[in-house]
Amino acid sequence: MQLGLDPCHICPRDCGVSRRTTTGYCGAPQELEAAAICIHRGEEPPFSGLVNVFFPHCNLHCIYCQNRAISGRQVDGNYIHYRGLEAIADRIAELLPNSNGILGLVTASHYAPLLPSLLSAVQSRGVRPTVLYNSSGYERVDALQSLEGLVDIYLPDLKYLDADAAGTYSHAPDYPLVATAALKEMQRQVGASLKVDAEGVAFRGMAVRHLVLPGLVENSLQVIDWLADNLPHQVPVSLMSQYYPPTKDLPMPLNRRLKREEYEQVCRRCTERGLVQGWRQDLESEGCYRPDFSVKDNPFEPII
């Protein structure tokens, strides 16, 4: 099947709509848009100081998304600060000389066919970044294959191995099957280890993120077991405790913060299964990643 935006078959939703005239499940139009482009400290030290492009819309719509202001089907136009490939490339080229040289593409799967042109435009401005693809993990393998050679680092989530949880909280009961296949393809492309330079800045490889959700420890343990059984143990795991309820109307158990004993149980499973490469968070980190996308220059500025 041809990957493109007219008709659109680039993500697992397989909407088949013409994005010239309408939008599919993700809500993204045909034109490339960005909600924010900024130097971002990030959660993992090897990527800290990169230029992140935060693309609006998403094909998952997790009910607890910390970026919910820009991730829904209908995004407030006031949050779209950059429109068009040239404007986005200009901003990237402006910021890269002051960064660690990494360009992060955050939740970009619904724009995958446009990314080669974007990266070419960036390079035409005299900068050649290391390209990091920051993904929910909900990706088609053939779409990822179309990015081979363009992406230097993959940073996917592995959110669920529990299909019921994936359906309830992210409207994607097929997430476990889709994401595990996607992670294997990412590892095939860039290898198992995360390579860093003399200053500790990453330039090749992959790492996997997992956000531990309150009340869903069993799902997290399944995720850790899958990683241990299916990917080389050199793949770093970023085990995240930063969950917070972004709205007051979330169902139990997502209407509360993560408990220390829940997070520590998942950390222990990582150690027991030999996943010792990676990073852990302080439980207090839930207060550190609350972006305000109405701010154009840096939505994370208040917490830096």
C-alpha cells in the first residue's frame, strides 16, 4: 500500500481520507504544522539540550496526555505557532547552533511523508542535525521503513502490553501488537545500543520510554518482561514516574498520582530482568513536565 496523505494510510488507524480536503482520526491537515519549536532539556541526559519540534495532533488520544492542549483532533489555532515547511525549517536552523545538535521530532508519525522534505530544507540552511524520532510507539512498520536512513535515534514509548488498558485509555486495543512490531523495526534500523560522544550526547541508536501509570503496575511489569525477552538488554529503558492527572474528570485509577511503592515495584522488575541500562526518575518529577503551549518560544520555560 502506498504511503501518503491523499489518501492517508500512514498510521495504524488507516483512515484512507484525503487530507487535502478533510482530516482523519488524528485530526491533522495536509500542511505541516508545529505547536512549539524550542531548546528542551528533556527527561534523559543524552538528549538534554536538543531542539524539539512539537507537532500537533496525534493518532492515540490518550485520556491522560500531558500535551492534551495540542494532541487532540481539534486543536485551538492559537497553539499552532508555525505553519508550513519553510517556517518550521527556518526556526529549526535558528535554534540548532545553540543546541547539542540533536533535532527531536515529537509525535511526528502523522506527518511521516513530509519529513524527508523538512530535513532536506533544514540541511539546505547549512545545518545537519542528528535526527531523533520521538514516538508513541503506535507506528506502522512500513511507515518506519520509509524513514530508514533519515532517523539517527529512535525514542519510542512502549505504553501497554495490556490490550484492554490500551483500548480504555488510548482508544487503541491493537497497541500492544502494533507497538511491539514497531520497536523491533526501529531496533533493526539503528541497532540496540545508544551511542554517545565524548560529552555524553547521543548520536545513534535507540532508547525506550515507559510511563508507569497509577493502578496499572501489572501492565508495566508485562512491558518490562517483553523488553527483556524481545530486545537486546543494551537498549536503555527510561522508566518514568512523572504521571499526574491532567484533568479532574479522569476515571479511577488515573485520577490520582503514582504511589512510590508502585514505581519501585516496576524498578525492581527492571533490575531483576537485567534491564540496567537507562534512567529512573524521582517521584517528585510529576511537577516538572507541565508545558504551556500558549507560549510560543518555549512552553517549558516556567520550569527550566
